[in-house]
Amino acid sequence: MSRLILPRSLDQKQIETLLHYDPQWLIRKEGDRYEKEIAAVAERIQRLSGRQLVLISGPSASGKTTTALKLQQRLRECGRETHTVSLDNFYQGYGKAPQLPDGSFDYEAVEALDLPLLERCMQELLASGVTQLPVFDFYTHAPRAERVELRISEDSVVIFEGIHALNPLLLQHVSQNNVFKIYINVMSSVRRNGEEVLSQRDLRLVRRLLRDARFRNSSPENTMDMWRQVVRGEDLYLFPYVDTADVTFDTTHAYEPAMLGALVLPLLDEVPAESRFFETAELLKNALSTFKGVSETLLPEKALLREFVG
């Protein structure tokens, strides 16, 4: 098992100094670091012959979608035919998931996916190079009737992206010789005077709050309510399988507490004092307010954080 990069411990004072003197330099440096990680992974996959299934997993707001698309682009630039498939399309739909003691359904569970169908699609891609992929309609919360055909060549790469991509239940009958696993996460915390200011999970919540507000019409309270279930699902269904990944790397960008923090602070102000999430909001506000904001206009068009900023 290999590791591409070790988690960093980011120092708030150092970040503030770099942002004060040359914010564009730090933004560019962090973008280059991330792109080099993508390039290194692409190089490893490029050396593999035959059809390959690349599984990209990571917790919520880790940047899975952007990483999958960037890896696809890099492999195509190397001349390798590459396709990306979201595991979200394999959800079975409303009411089709393990039931919790309170009668609700656990849609974070891997069994919420149509595992037999997913395995069959993977097997068909490796064996014959053609399969019929499902399409999930998030408006109706059900799979659509029609399927989408995916046809690949003898040397193609198909990237499957989703939180459950490392779960062994996906691959019980799939040849491991043609599978390459990637785990990504926000792995760096932010410290000031040796004490943690923002944890890895805090940084992901900041990303999620901004993305949900801008793209999903979700209030901070609603996002924090969902967050509890999301975190529970990660602890149960993702983190136990992290060590099975062939490559792990960190998607944290050192400047994001300053840039995303400036955008999230007004959202946190919306949480009323009587809310059960008020304490969480205040803790985040206290941490983020210690950073001097950086304008989102400095964010490059193809930066990973665009997944959350827009």
C-alpha cells in the first residue's frame, strides 16, 4: 500500500503572512500542489495495461467530483480513453435502504445502492467493454426507466466516484487485477500557537455549508442537521476501508479558511440563538472570524474550490 502525500499541519499565522504579502502566490502554489498530485496518480494509472476501473472515494465535501474530472482530463491528455461514472446513479430510491430503529431509512448505507446492478456493470465493462448504466433522478428520488450505454475500448479507464467506492461489497465478484483505488480527503487541520483552530471535519463543513447554500438552496441549519447523518455514515461506511486504497492524498488548500470563511460567516449569522445548532455555528464563527478575508475573485477558474464557490 502506498501513500502519495502526508497530511499537513497548517499554521494560521504563516497563512496570514503569506496572504498579506502575496495572496495570488499562495493560491497558485496550493493549486500547483494539488495538480501535481493528480498528475502523479494519472502517471501510475497510465502504466497499467488493459481496461481499468478506478474507484475514487472520500467523505462529503472532500472534492471527489472535481478530482475525478481532473483525473479524467489528465488521462485523456496522455492518450487514454477515460470515462467517469457517479455512484449516485446506482441509488435504489426512496424507501429502498436499510431501516433505522426510529423507522427512517439509512440512505448513507452502502445497501442503499443497487449493488448487484453495480457489480454487473463493472463486470460487463471489464469483460466485453459495454454496459447499460442507470440514471438516478434526484427530483423524483427514483431511477429513471431509461439506461445509458457505455462502450469502451480494450485500454480504457472508467472512473467510479462516490463515498462508497472503497467498500468491499462493491467488488465481491469483480477482478481486483483491474481495479485501482483512490482515497481523498481534507486531511490538514489549521493550528494557531500549537492549538487546533479548525479541524479537518470543520473545514469540510465550511465547504458543505457554502456549496449547499449556493447550489442546493439549503439553509445553514438544514445543512448542519443533515451533517450529523452524513458524518455517521462516513464513520460506519467509509473510514473503515481507507487503508485499502492504493493512493491517498490531501485536498486541503491552505488559503480556504480565509476565502471560504469570508463567504460562510454571513450564512452562520442566519442561525438563530434558539436553534440547536447555534453553538456549532458560534464555534465556527469564532474560528473563521480570526482570518482576514480573501476575495473569491482571486480563485482560478479551474481550482478545486470552485466545486463549492461556483
